[in-house]
Amino acid sequence: MQAGMEVQQLADLVGITANYLRKLERGARTRMRPGHYQALRAALDAHQTELLAPHTDPPERK
């Protein structure tokens, strides 16, 4: 939405399905092929830190 595109438009530009893009947005999917990732960054004119979720360490086991 911030890029002024519908999910389907962005998915078409990137070469992925709208369903897959929605899963990425929700965090249900966490990996993409490098080419699709580069296409997504280019379509959104985004820096990689804007697209990657912050890394969190797993909780310590006791």
C-alpha cells in the first residue's frame, strides 16, 4: 500500500503469486529466491533493511 500498488500488481512485477506475497507480509513465509527478492526490492525501491525482519535471538533454555 505504501508503494501505491495493489498486492496483485506488486506480485506480478516480482514474478510471484499474490498469495505468496501476502504470506511474506504476515511472516508465514520467511524465504524467497534471490531473484525474486531483488525484484521485490527494485519494485519497492527499498533498502534490504526495510524488507528484512529484525533478527531476534531464540529464548534461552533453562
